[in-house]
Amino acid sequence: MAKCSICSKSTIFGNNRSHAENKTKRTWKPNVRKVRIVQDGIAKSAYVCTRCLRSNKVTRAI
């Protein structure tokens, strides 16, 4: 679910690093919302990240 249908932003992986330089795995997930958008003149439901919503890369359906 954690993937934007507009920009394909998805989960990325990395490490937590403590002051003692201990390493533990962690993930960063995009802020994805399920919204109704207009795509090719058709209203449909899609998962879109908030960056795409804020920058008007998509048109929200009413």
C-alpha cells in the first residue's frame, strides 16, 4: 500500500545509528493517502503521497 501512484515514491530502508554506533534496521514510509482523483477524465480512487497533493500534481475528484 505504501506507494504513491503518481510519483512511485515507496518505502526506503536504512539504519538507526546510536551514539555508540550500534546499527539496527529501520524503514521510512511515504505519507500516503487514499483519495479520489481525476485521471484521463475519469474519477478513480488512488493512493497519493501528500507531496503530490500539495504541489497540485493531481486533480481531486468531487
